[in-house]
Amino acid sequence: MKDWSSFTKRITVDATMRAIYNAWSTRSEIERWFLSKAEFAGPGSVPRANDERFSSGDTYRWEWFGYANGSPEHGRVLEANGHDFLSFTFADESVVEVRIVSEDGMKVVELTQKQIAPDDNLHIYIGCGEGWTFYLANLKSLLEGGIDLRNKNDKIQSVVNS
């Protein structure tokens, strides 16, 4: 029987561990490949600086290109080891874990989304699975070649790159 409560996506990225980790953990970098706007806040709801890494316990507010209102998402950072692992809540309190590992001389970004609540139409499983596939490819594109594949035109909707 298929487990609809989690999935894992993996992609090779020709970049340093530090560059990949920073791409996930700082406002300035995560906005380059994933989000139109990211806000992180530390203890006491103090906003993190543009190039400051988030930490375990921080909260976030994210928005995307390609949606009239940015489709805001709120959550919290569960773990951030500063090197090769981070996790955060996402999409109705599921959990996303990102590991950066070395395999056969390459860096591999492994993303697992788990604790996906059951729903009648598998909206989160399918929608997030498709979304992460695109955004991991965009992370690779940006870090390896500097090309951002996202649709940044809010008037063009229902495309795979937003």
C-alpha cells in the first residue's frame, strides 16, 4: 500500500556544502531561487538580517512569485545545524527535512516532506511533490549556472515554474 504521508526528492548540485546550506538558511539566498519574499524572526520575534542564517526555533513568513497575494506560508524552523541539515514546518504542519550529503564526489540535496496529513484529494502530497521537484531544479540551476527559472509575472498563473 502506498504511503501518502511522506516523500523524498533528491538532486545533485555542483556547489559547496556552505553555498547549498546558505541557499536555504538566509533571506538573501532563499529569495534567489525559491521565494519572492522571506522573513525570519529569532527569539522575541526579532527579525533576522538579510544575510543572517536562521536558527532552530526561529519563525518564518514566506511568499512566492506567480500568485496574486504571494500565497503566504507561516512556520517555524525546527532544526538548523549550520552545516548540512535543517528542518521546518510546512503546509499544514507537515515537516520538511533537508540533508546535504556527499555521494561519489558530488553533493546531493535530499528533501523529505513527512507527517503529511491525510486528505481526500492528496493535495499536499501531490502539490508539494511537484513544487519541490521544480524548486530543487531551480536551486541547481541558480547555483550551477546563475539562471533563475521562476515565473515572476503574477498575471501568468497555473504554470509549473511558480
